[in-house]
Amino acid sequence: MKALIKEFEKVLGKDNVFQDETDRATYSYDAAVLDPALPSLVLRPTSSETLGKVVGLCNEHALPLTVRGAGTNLSGGTIPKAGGVVVLTNALNRIIEINEEDFYAVVEPGVVTSNFAAEVEAKGLFYPPDPGSQAVSTLGGNVAENAGGLRGLKYGVTRDYVMRLEFFDVNGKLVKTGARTVKCVTGYNLGGLLVGSEGTLGVFNKIILKLIPMPAAKKAMMAVFSDVSKASETVSAIIANRIVPVTLEFMDNFTIRAVEDFAHVGLPVDAAALLLIEVDGHQVQVEEDAEKVESLCRQMGAMSIRVAQDEAERDKVWEARRAALSALSRVKPTTVLEDATVPRSKIPAMIRSIEEIAKEFNLTIGTFGHAGDGNLHPTILTDRRNHEEWERVEKAIDAIFDRALALGGTLSGEHGIGMAKSRFLEKETGRATIIYSRRIKAALDPKNILNPGKIFGE
């Protein structure tokens, strides 16, 4: 190992090879509620050339490698293999190009998502994916996890904006897939394979992302309900009426009260549930859609509807929603955030199921999320040190996943599988799918050094 450390120092410089136990402990965990694992080294490439060399050296010496952006992963995807290395991308943070003629941008994997979105917006263009962690999460991590966000209902997820990828294979050789063009059918769709692969098949070097024109107008509103069922049924009614808002978010009473206590944004704490809704597009279309949504909300039993009158009021609405996780995490020492996702028409049934599960296992569960695309975030508030309660938490998680799958849903809408959900994967995909996927992994990474243990287990 000493000889290998010297080799890494030669490639990266001593300042970019971290051996101190405190530094290594900093990168031993992520945002998932899982045990940390101490890496032997933390490496910080500062160029494409050195990134490729690091990957090649790790493979040559069969050293497990986990790439890390900001570590906001919620499924254990950036917890390293004990004794392996963590490769940081925070020095690979250049926005290389924003092309205003052809609507794309070229970025390095360590660019912070919100910084990128702001730079794009300054050019009059729009990058829609907006994960809740966007203020700190990186674009490489977004691509690795196929991150979603509040605007996924209308605009889709990260996968829908990846035009081209450059990544290093396990030998440190640069692989290129996709193009700057709107259409491309050159060779295998390797980009489609790499997006959402959680760092198990390659290491991103450069990413080309599609941009779109900024919508001309937008309108946001808050619909207040005295009954959770009425709120959830309104979600289905809006979609059934062929209206596709840019965002359609749900918050239950527990979450509303937690957010108001945390952010003091004027939420109605006596409401059983809220829907936070925004439409965008051309001005006339926005007005028509907003009127239709408001009318539907009233028909479905909304007690009141608050329409944002200006940009500041609109921002206040979304400040409330984005504060949900931060607010809930203050309630108890341990916060378990899930992302059970079901077909949109099954949202009312899934919300009822979460309420039933909370009662059955005597747990506090705050529920919020992207109801418009079926992606709910049941958030269990607990204390992992209470072993009896933690056993009930684990049983409740099993029950949530089982119910989501029974409703035709999926284990994860945007958080990924990582280590946290790998034991459930066969329930959704079947054994043959697991075996097929492992064969792909084995062919591309024979020594199993690329983020080992994630998605399909060891």
C-alpha cells in the first residue's frame, strides 16, 4: 500500500491524497441511515487525465473505488467499501460550455446542480431537473442516480437531459457515447446504461446536458384540504383531466406543522393536507390551466386556494416545500426518508396505506412528495438507538415497499437502490433480471472494483 500511495501522490500531488483518519472518516458515510465504512484513502483528481490514471491504478491493484460528489445519497450509494478508496469530484467542477444556439451544456461531474441551473438561467435557458439536494448535490451524482425533483411531472428526470457522456472504463480508458445533436443512434445506447448505474459501471469525466427555453410565464398556488383523501383524490383528478402541471406536491398535516415550526412561512397548520401546484408555459395557457386546476381543487373539496400574486410569494410557496426534509429531521434523532413510487392513479391508495402502516407499527411518519408523478416520501422519524422501535421501523419499511409493489409501483422513484434497498430488488424485478444485470457488471468490471456491493449486493 505504501508504494501505491506514493504512486497516487505522484499522479495527484500529496495535497490531493488524504490518509488522515479524520479525513477518511468524513467520507465514510452518506445521507442514508446505514453504518459507515472507513476507506483506506481519499483521492482528489483535479483533471480528466489524473482521473483516468486513478481509475486505472485502482483496477490494476484490485482496489475498490467509490466516486463521491456531495454525499447526499439517500440509499447508501456513496458509502465506500471498507479498505477501498473514495474518489472526490469536487475539483472537477467546470462548466465548460453553455451553447445558446444548440441548447446544450458541457460540464464536469463535480458541478453543483443549483449553480449550474443559475448559470443556465442567466443565459435565458432552462435546466429542469431539480432534486431536493440541488443546493449541494453535483451533476455527476444526479446522473449516477438518475435524480428527479419537483419538476419531474412535466419535464422528466435527469435521464431525459443527458445527450452525451464521456466516462472512464475500469481500465481508465475514455469511452464516449451520445452526441451534441438532437438525434443520435450511433452504436449501443451506453448512456442509457450508465445513467442510474450508481457508479458501478464507469466513472464520469464529462457530461453534455440538454437545455430548453425558459417558460414565458408561470403561476403557483396552494390548495388547502381538511381531509387527506380529498387531497390525494384531487391529484388523480387533475391528471385525469389532461392537465400536466410543472409541479404537483403533497404535504400531510404532520409535515405542514413541522415545516411551519421550522421555516415560519405562513402555512395553515390546521390543514389535513396541502397541494402545492405550479403551471407554466405561454401566458394564455398558464391562465387557462391555472383556472382549470383551481376549479378542480374546489370541486374536489379544497377549503381554500391561495394563488401567488408575484414572484416573491411564489418563491415562498416552494421554500415551504423544499424545507420539508430539513423540518422533519429536527423532530427526532434519526430520519428515514423513503421514496416509494406508484402509478399516479394509485396515490390515494398509497397514502392510505402509509397511514395504516404508521398506526400498525406505532410510528411517526410524515408524508410529502411529488404526488403528481406518484413519487411519495414517507419519512419515518425515530431514534435508531431505541432497538425495539428500530425493529418496528424496519418492518414498516418492508410493509411500505410491499404495498408500493402491490399497487404496481417501484422501490425507488429517484433515490436509487444503493445498499439500502438491494435486498428488496428481486421482489420487483425477478431473479433472472438480477442475474442478467450481474453478468453485465462482471463483463465490464471483472475485478468488481467499481462501487462494489451496490444495487445487486455482493
